[in-house]
Amino acid sequence: MFDISLTNNQKQYLLYLLESDREESLPTISTAFNCSKVNSKKIIDRMVKIGLVYKERNIIYLSDLGRAIAEENRLERDEMAVVLQAGLGIEEKSARELANSMLMEESSSMRARLLSMARYFVQVDNRQGTSLSSDEMAKILGPGVSRIYFVVFQEENHPDDVFVPLSMALRGLYRDVEVTISPDDDQHLITFRVKPIEEAYKGNQYSCKPKLLVYKDEGRETIIPIGDTVSIPFHLIKTWYYTGGGILQAALELCAIPDINIDHRHYAKFVFTINLFNLA
């Protein structure tokens, strides 16, 4: 990021010169911007003075500084366009034009917000309908902690009733989890928070919380105790699917065993959802 204050006109001129496929002079630039030669000359002369452009035989060229700033602005514009197109479904040309106008805005709050999202969206650009590995997802999320959400589907298949109420143990998990991506190794984790559940049954009041969490990895079953939280390896989710619009989903079968019935053991399908808009 260059510590130099530019006017909107100067930003526009820099981008125009960077992306032009011809030699540009004062008349061609003023025509391109529908601006008088007098006004264009004032803008260009100021840019020459601060070292953004230079002239040779009436042709205007970007200096090294001007090119570097223009390329930085173009990168920001293109990244914002990716968020607008891939995340909000705005048509490519319109997304680019809108991103270009945001680049010129004096207020930087919207620009900063879009650019913070862009670090995620550029990594899934053109990946709609495809799958991503756990390693790719770890790279997209980046080191640190991200909060994502999940829902739990039926514990087992019943031919007569496909909507099976969840066990008390499964209802004892908050529906948001933390994904921790380690910067040094592949010991990435998914951490669940636990809550007690109370329920009336046949006139009696029962209180329950998950006691053990069970998962399978490469066919081998692992049982881990549950405290206030419980963590499992992130790599257990082998495949994530990008459905578009910034939404990624994955499924994993887990079993939560309650403290009042250690033999009650049914696997359920946990479906995790990552909304890239909520990560920024």
C-alpha cells in the first residue's frame, strides 16, 4: 500500500493508462474521459509534478511509481469485482464497473469490507459446483479461528419416518463451532460447545448432556470424552462443496453419547456450512 493521497481523477487516469493498448496523448485522454483538454492538462500536469507520469514527444507514460500504484488499484478493483460477481451474482461487466466506482469513493469502509472478503472469494472463483479438499479449505480459511455453523440430520434411516427426533445428546451441542487453522502444522480442529438439555418424559424431568463423542477415521472408531467443549480433527471432513454465492458445505457422521444412557449410540449426519461473507 502506497502512502500517497490521490484524487479520483488521478486514480482513473492511472488505471486508464495502465490498461490502454495504445499510445496516449492529451487529446486521446481528454476524449476518453469526455473532459476538456484544459482540465485534462491540469490533471496530467499535477501527476507529472508528483512523479506518477511523464511525457515524451507529447505521449504520456506511467512512471514506475505510477505503474505500481495503478497495478495495486487494479488488483483491488478486480478483487472487489470477484466478490460482487461470485458472491452477489452481479453480471461480470456490471460487477467490474461497480467495483471501479467503489475504488474511486472517498469513503473507504465499503471498499475495505469487500477487500476483506476478497481474500476468500478469489480462492473459490470459478469453483462453483466443484469439491475442495480439507487442505484446500484450510488454505482458504487461513491461520486463526473461524466460526461456522451446522445442522444435524436424522440419526438413522427409518422406512416409515424419515424425520427422526434428535437425541438429547445431539441437542446438547450449540449449532455454531470454531474451526482453528494452525499456522505451523495440519493439527487443525473443529471445536463444539456443549450445553445441558432438560426434557419432560412420562411425568419425569430429565437433564442430559453429551458425555462422549465418537467419530470414524479411515474405518477406525475413536471415542473422546466431552467437557464444556470437545474438539475433533478438521481433516475428518474429506470433501467440501462450493454451491456458489459464498456458501461451502460438507457432511460428517458423528455420534454423541449421553451421560444418562451410555449404550444409546446412533450416528447422525452433521452438515457444516461456511458463509464466506460471515468470515470477513
